[in-house]
Amino acid sequence: MKQYDTNTMEVFGIPSLVLIERAALAAVEELERSGLQEKSRILIACGTGNNGADGLVMARLLYLKGHFVQILTAGNRAKATLENKKELEIAKKYGVPVITSDDFLRQFDQKDAATGDQARTGLTEEYDVVADAVFGVGLSRWIEGTYGELIACLNGLHGKKVAVDIPSGIDADDGSVLGLAFQADLTVTFSYEKVGMRLFPGQSYCGEIVCRSVGIDDHSFLADTERGHEPMMAALTTEDLALIPARRPHTNKGSYGKVLVIAGSVNMAGAAIFSAKAAYLSGCGLVRVLTPEENRTIIQSTLPEAVLTTYRARELEIEPVITAMQWADVIVCGPGLGTGDAAHRLVDAVLEHAVVPVIFDADALNVISEETDILRKAHTDLIVTPHLGEMARLQKVSVSYIQEHLVEVAEKFAHTYHLNCVLKDARTITAIPCERTYVNLSGNNGMATGGSGDVLTGVIAGLISQGAKPGLAAPLGVYLHGLAGDAAAEACGRYSLTARSLLEALPKIFIKRDIEKEGIQ
């Protein structure tokens, strides 16, 4: 964002004060949209950088609209940016009241030794709105000392909490909390959303997130392509439903591809069913399930559309497996597979013989984790879809480490093994080697249920079978899976959401795509 800001000013000649004015105006408009009452009492905490300058302009604009506004200046004013100094000077000329952070903090007692609660003494102002413009997206150091006291006090005030660009204390890159952070009800960010406000715990501090254009747009990075500053993080939106492969008029089942699902073990037929049915519901023409003979009856009665190839685990022959792989356009391997000898032989066979895209999930990843470097044996496109526990086993690190370095871990794994990595969490990260990394914004916590991941592998496979490249099918499949989760939550609630709910909701998403893309009613 700093580079784009510089490009906008230096390449296109837009003055920084213009960008600051536009940002402040956008923040004021969003504050009004959220229900700001007439003659509200508003406190705006402003740091010494250009984020603080945004807050200073907000204070002036709101003051001129008739609100009771107070500016709280934080930090060493001698180190303020030129823009910040100019905007404070303007605000003072208009008569906007100003208080320093030292004066403000004097109105608070130290923590009560008995209760640990922050008590207010002598604070005469009660605020309807408390705005945070102390730090911007460039913050990388721990918040402590006076700044820490200030943020804690701001959080303790009554009134609607509004963050300008990003809540102070949230790392804009990874969403970590740098000691403590401003707890916003509304965050108005500018030009592009920042990754840290969409990853946890950062998102928990943002409240409602609104992104407003202020004059920094795609031109700002296209002007700097030689230095490679094009954004490398992206999130899909409903407009991207248009990327789902189109259905052509003169076609048959062979036109939409064949998915082989190597899944299931004794007493674990459900995983195979979920993946296979999700592939069908995502548009695949034909699905073959390769599973133990013990699963024959339940799969044939539950999913008669599927072609079935069975084996007996103790008598597994690899030649029929190779034949089935040669039949397929994409292979799913792992859901409910178990980790016994048969599972090891199946995973080895896929790594050695597959020449079409392969999605490794669940137990296949647990088998691979015993010697992760066997992934290098593959000579085709791979997608892996680990949850945090599976990635911890693959990488021999703790779950907590992965949670704190979600993007970094996914990208490193993708580049190390040259595969597409779908790292599943509350915010699933899809890392595509040498391309963008995607943060998924669809879905909800009701999807934290058994079988949900099996449905995801089937959706991704269904997209690949119809011609989508693995590097697109992976993030698009994750996004569709989340949309189905949101539709399912509307239908049955988050507590009652199951993998079957996701399957029932998938058609709604594809109907939406047909209506918006092709006008089919």
C-alpha cells in the first residue's frame, strides 16, 4: 500500500493531501451510514503519521457538520509527517478542540490493585463515537508503554468504535495482535482490504469491514510492474462465479469429464460418498469410486449414479487401480482411506502412475506425512487439502505455529513441492506456486463438521473434470464450498449444518451462476 500510495503521487501527480481528504471523507460517510446521530459527541485519536492525518481531517469534517468533536493527539509531534502537521494546523484554525494523550490518560486511574479493572476518575466526556487513527498499516512493532495505555483506555470508553484503515495493533500482513489492539465495531479501509484484517485473530478486532476507493487503484500497481508490485494476495467474490466452466449446448456425459474417487475403508464409506456426490453436483459427467468391497451395498444404494470398482484390502492388486486411473481425467485420493497397508499401496500407486491432476486429502496426507518428500515422485499437477492437524504432521511443526503463520506455511509448502496447497482453517489459504495466494472469505463456523472436507475435494475435482486448471479449481472450489456453507446455514442454522447440508446447498450456488452468467431461469 505504501508503494501504491507513492506511485499514485509520483506517477500520476495526485497530491498526498488529496488522498488524505478523500480517505477522511469516505470514513465520515461510512460513519454516517452506520447511524450517526445529530450532534454526536466524538473522540478521534490521531497518531503522527498519515493515518493520523486521516483522523484529523475526519475531526474537522465532523466538527463542521455540527458534531461535538475532540481530537486526541498521540505520539511525538516533532516526528509528525508534513501532512499531519498541516492538517492539525487547519483543524485548530477551525476551532476543533484538541487534547494530548498525556492529558487524556491523566483522567484515568491506574489499574485497581484489587480488581484489575480500569477505573475512570475525572473524565468529563462521554462519547457516542470513538475513532482510532493512531497507527496505519505500516505498524510492525509491539504496542506498549503510553501507546498501550492509550489503546486500552480507548477500548474502555463507551460509544461506537471506528477504526480508520485498520485497528491499531493489528499486523496488516498476518492478522496477529501486536500486544493489544483497538476493538472496532466498524473498520473503514481504503482502496484494498489488507490481509491481516481478514485473518484471525485480526478480523475479530475489525467489526464490520468496508473498503472505499480513494484514488489508489489498479493503475497504481500497473505503473510499477517492472518492480513486481502487483498484489500477490486475492479473494474471490460472486463475480468470479463466471469462472465456473460453461455448459455447452451439444454435449454428453463424456464432455464434462471423469472423476476417480479413491476413498473409503471398512466402516468409512461416507467419505467416499460425500466426495463422489459433490463431484457430480459440481458438474462432472461421470464418477468412479474405488473402495473396499465392504462398501459396495451402501454406495450403490446411496449413490447409484457412481460407477463402482471394489477391492479387498488384503488382496489389493495394483493393476486394476492403474486401469481406473487411466480412465480418469482427475483423481481424488484419501477421504476415509485409512492408514493401513492398502492405503499406503494406493497412495504410492497414485504418486507413481497418475498422469492427470490429483487431489490428496485426509488419510492420503497422513500416509504421505510419514515421508513427505515422496510428493516429489509425482509427475502431474497435485492439489493437497490439509487441515491444521494434517499440515502439522506434514511439516513436523505445531498446530499453533501454523495458525500464527498460515499464509507463510501454505506458500512455503506449495513452493517446496511445486503443488497447489489448500490449507484449511477458519480462513482457508490456497497457495498456487509462482502465482497468487488466495484468502477465502466465504463460509462459516457451522462447516466445522465431519465430512465437510470430503465435499470440498469433490467440488474441486468436479471443476477440474470440466476443464478448469488446478490453479483455478482449487481457490474456486474453496469459494464455492464456502458459499454452499453459507446457503446451508441459512437453511438449517450453523448448529445443525452437516456435510449433507453442504451437498443439498451446492445446487443453489450453481443456479445463481446460471442466472447471473447466462440468464437461465
